[in-house]
Amino acid sequence: MITTSRSSAVWAARRARALRLAAEIPHAAEVLTTYATLTEVQERLAAELPVERWLGVARGTAGPLLRLDRLPLEELLPLFTRYLERMKDVGTDVMKEQVKRLSAATSDERRTLLADAVSTTEVAAFHARAFVEAIATTLAATLAADLRPDVEPSPAAAPRCRGCGGPPIVATLRDHAGALGARALMCGLCGSEQRIPRLTCAHCGETDSERLRAHTAESVPHVRVDECRSCRRYLKCVDLRRRGDAVPLVEELATLELDLWASEQGLTKFHTNVFGL
């Protein structure tokens, strides 16, 4: 089925890149190897989704193309139970303890958790976010033709994802026909991209080049920190022209040193990744 193959390709690419970078970047190896295992669980979950039927339920007519809050909770619950079972031995002690707590929760407690998770695009709890991310990414993969990143950029600040309404987690730079060095924001929930002007802060809309700064490190020259001196926010940006094999969401996870540097400068990250980093 074409939707399944598209989704599988997403997880396979993320997993392969995470394992490759884990061998290259020792200080990020634990996060990356855990993430690689997570993608295996997410891929298994993706294969179990009734994609076509759920698209019929969740497809929006205004705003985001996907309305995750319309998904049937009674069908999400058994999927979440299987997700937790597969995650019981994955990750840190804290992550494993969270699985135990959620596994011991009542059906009503888990129903409430999932209802909140699909009703907001900024889920904080790791397992709820990872679960919803797998669903959103799988559904968005079927809408690739409607979510092309080479459309005209949006002039708005803090644009929400056209796919699921989620927040941007990382920016990209790539060449398109007639648009060299086009900048886009990638959603941290469904992985869709949305064009934005290069000299624009995605948080506050600042366009003064003197207030917008880019910082790079020799260790990862294809990933930079885009700083806005007006709102004091930052967003990582992956230059796919310099590293065509980069996978933006994985590069974002792997470059913890850039987050540490930004924090030392008093900058606040736009949105944290799935690990809350």
C-alpha cells in the first residue's frame, strides 16, 4: 500500500541517520540510539493504523489538513497499550518508569491523556508525544502532494503547520526551481514543511537583518543556530545544500552542543524536541 511505504521510508531514513550519527557523535550517542529504537516502535504502530479511514475522519476543511482531535479515542486506546508494551525496555530509567506508570493507569486516565494529546499540538509528556507523532507523521505522509515545501512562503510569524497545526521544531535550507536557498520550517509533530522568508523570525516576525543572527560551529557546519535579538528565541537550521544526506529532525537531536551554547547566551528555544530537549 503506497501510504504504508511512504511512512516506512520516513522511519527508515530517520533510524539510519540516527545510528550513523550515533557512531560519529559520541556525546549524543545515547539520545540517538534511543531515538533509533523509538522509530522502530513508531514504524510498527504506523503499520497498524487504518490510514484511509482515519484520513476520512480527520481531514480538515479549514485550517490544518489534519484534525487529530477527531480521531476515535476508543481505537487509540488499544494502540497506545501496544505502544507502551513495546517501549517498556527502551530508553532511560525515567522513560521506563513512565511506561510502568502509564501501563498501571486506568482506562479513563489513559483516555484523558490521549484526549489531551490529540487536542493540543504541544504535548509535553514524552510517551504521549511520541505516540501522537507516529500517527501524525503517518497520516501526513499520505498528503505529501498537498504539503509540498516549495509553495510560496508565508509572511506570518510563528506559522502553524499546514499539516497538523503543530509548532516548528527545526528549519531547513534547500534549493528549489526558481528559489535557491529556500527556507522552510519543519513541524515537530508530523514532519511537514512550510516555506518562510529567509530574513524573518518565525516567532515574532522580526525582519531587520541586524536583529537576526546566524551562528555555526566547526563540528557541525551544516547546522546553524538562527537567533532573533528581538524576542531572544532561537531555532536550529539544517542546510541541506551542504549535507544532502542530513535528516533535519535527527540533526536537531544530534546537535546538543548548539542547545547548550544557545542556553549560555540566554536564548530560549522555539519548541523542544520529542525528548523535551
